Amino acid sequence: MAFKVLVADAIAEEGIELLRQSAEVDLRTGLSERELIGIVGDYDALVVRSETKVTAPILEAGAGLQVIARAGVGVDNVDVEAATKHGILVVNAPLGNTIAAAEHAFALMLALARRVPQADASVRAGEWKRSKFLGVELKGKTLGIVGLGKIGMEVARRARAFGMSLVGYDPYVPASATESLGVKLFPLDEVLSQSDVVTVHVPLLPSTRNLIGRRELESCKPGALILNVARGGILDEAALVEALESGRIGGAALDVYTREPLPEDSPIRSAPNTVLTPHLGASTREAQVKVAIEIAEQVVDVLNGRPVRGAVNAPALPPETLAEVGHYMELADKLGRLFTQLHGHSLNSLEIVYSGELANRDTRPLRGAVLRGLLEPISTERVSVVNAELIARERGIHLSETTGVARAGYTSTIELKSPGSSLEGTVLGEELRVIGFNDYPVDFIPSGHFLFCPHTDRPGVIGAIGTVLGRNNVNISAAMSGRLAPRGDTMLVLTLDEPVPDEVCEQIWKEVPGLRGLIRAHL
């Protein structure tokens, strides 16, 4: 029987034609919620853009729906929670705007370097002041790329054609992945201090909010140009305005803002040497065609039982599976998120070890949960248990799974292992616990802010760390210490009520002897 697809918002004809090769397609735009409720039960797939709101009542009526497809990146107009409850997959199109965003970054870079908008306004005002708009060439300049995902890599390719030197910052990308493009990787401060132009291409996450703030802007080369075509909130706008007004930063080109539309009273509007556009990164005819094709391909894949990369959610698991592994799925996700933060460098391989009763269960949902937790904090794409394996494969992560015997006293455990790192957890009753980190015996609840302090066991170390934290009003809610031998290698794990600022870590380093590292994490 042929599949039926309802396209409720207009998409490029190329996407419609692709759908028609595999399904019966009805294009019916402008439908009200009531009208959709009346007909959606006849379809296997529903395709929308941003106009149609896919509400819980629509999903309730869509008894035959297998997939909701959003032709674009966001899914704010889809009740994802209700879709998941009904076992309906929600997919989006995260890749179609890659080239458009990279080219827009270059459009802004050139406009900023050659002062194109200001010169245009001057000519339209009847002026002819060539000396007023002296620009700079890109050739020979150093471009710093913050975030080397798909868009960042495309920017690098174009920058090479302009004869620019390339440096980059991305703690989750190995140097081998950027060598062919001539991008040399450095810590963020070094990238900023070397670069004549800085362009940002990272997702907006808790870890990247205000990634470039006042301190980072002070690290920039004097007169540097800075661009953001990624997400508002990555650049601290107040600090940027100060840096522009003082002349510390030579110019800024922004396509995205903390609040959109940009408020009338935003200081960015009147800051000197700026080029501002209204979130145009994906606004090309070609990008809209690519998005339509990408979403159509995913609909066809879902209807034919194939995995997809743009999955936003995953269908609800059967009750019997949830009863067996439900709490361990939550544990697996948290272990993945913590492992990403603790591993400290790019990940090439990962072994997942299931021990005890888990070794006899269906571990596929656990594997997906581990990879989702591992990748979501560092990915520019939405990651779910459905597409996590595809994304891991694209990142070059070799995944293996083994089984073992659980430690004495534990029914089941999950351990993540990679060269130089390991992390093990279990569930006690309904409480998640981390019980091993890099061979150290530990025991803590994976929730909150953490400070991991490897050190040589000696009197006074724990007290000295606590003194520095207390002096800086950082409250310790729990502490545990696991050691390999008396007065030997020891791991102190502190659970905190608030994150530890950089300057406090620096104080700990200076005042506490015997430390071998400080690692901050948050769950």
C-alpha cells in the first residue's frame, strides 16, 4: 500500500517531487487546527515549515502518523513531547543551510573589511569621500574560526582561497580533521590573540553562552574584526559594545542576537563599525531547495524503516523495555555527558561495557542514550537516540560493546572506556550513582556542578581546597575521596552549589600543593 504524505506548508518543488517518487502527496496549505484534526488521520507523514502549529490534539488525531517533518532547523512549532508520547518521530533539516551560512559569514567579513554598508550610505547621501572608507585586505590576514563543525569547515575552505592563514578552536575536533584545510588548532585565548578576524560557528549551549565575553575580547588582537552568524548569546553583546566604543575591537558583523528581533533600544544598533543583518544565514533560494530535499529524503527513509540523522526525538519505548532499562537509560545519558567533559580531548574510540543483569538485556536503547549524552553537548545538530550512531560514525568515533560481570554489591553497571579515560555507574534503587572514574573508586550522584581534583594524598590538601572555595563563596554540597593507595594517587570529587570561576581555580593551583589537575563539569 502506498504511503500518504500531507504537506501543510509550502516547500520547494524539488522536495515535493522527491516525495512523490515514494508516496502519494497532498499539498494543502493554510489549514486550521480543526481542519488538520479532521484529515491528519489519513496520512503516514506530515510535512510543515514554521507556519503550521502541530499541536497535541493534531497528534492525537494522527493515528497513522509515523513522522512529523519540519523543513528547517527549529521545531518550536511542533509539540515534540506529545509526538514522542504517541510514538511519532519528529525530524528536521539541520544541514541544508551549511553553504548559505558559510557564504553569509564571508559576505559580512568582506562588508566589514571594506566598510561597504557605510560607503553605500555615504554615496546615497550625495557624498564622495573615498578616503573616509579606507579598508583592509583579507589576503595575508589570520582568520580565527571558533567551532569547526560543518559550517566552520566550509568557512575555512573559502578563507584559503582568499589567501588567509587559518587558526581554530574546537576542543572536540582532532587536529587530523583540520590538517587538510591548513587549520592549526589552539586554545581559545591563543586563537583570539593571533587572529585579525574571528568568526564564530558553535551551537548555543550552557557551555558556549557568552563564550566570548569581556575577558576574551581583551585577549583579542587590537583592532581585530569579529563576526557571529551562529547563535545570539555566544558573544556577550554588552562587552562587545564596550570593546567597539573603546576601539579595542575594530569592527563587528552580526547576523544573530541575544534577543530577536533586535530591540529598538539595543546598544548594538548605535555601536561604531558594525554591520548588522536580520538572521539571514539560511536565506538563500538554494538553501530552501536543499532543506526541502533533505526533509523529503528523511521522510522517505523513515517510511521505509531506515535510520535518519535529523531525528529530534525517538518513539516511546514499549513498557516492558522501560521497566527493564528505564533508569539505566537515564544513567547512560548522564555518563555520556560527564565523559565528554572529563575526557578532555577529541574522542576517537569508545567501548561500552554492560555488566551484571544488563548484559542479558536489549542494550540498543542504552547505546543510543550513551551516544546522545556524549554528543549532544558538542554537536551543532540535534542528537537523539535515533541519530546518535550516525553522528558518531561521521565524527570518526569507533564504537564497541562488551559484557562483563558486575562488581560485588551491584546488580548491574555501565562503564565507558577510551584510551586514558573510564567512567562507571550504576543504579541503586532508583538513584543514579557514579562509582568509578579513571580506576579511582568514587561514589557520587551525577547531578550538579563538580570539581575533580586528582592529587597526591597528603594531610591538608582537602582542607586547603575547601578553604579557597569558602573564601570565594563557592559552597560544597558533597565531597568524596577515592585513592589507589595510602599517600598515593587520589581523586577528590566535590559536588558544588555553583560553578567554580576561572580565577578561583587559579587560586587553588597556586595555594594547594600536590595537585595534578582540576576538571570542572556540570550535569
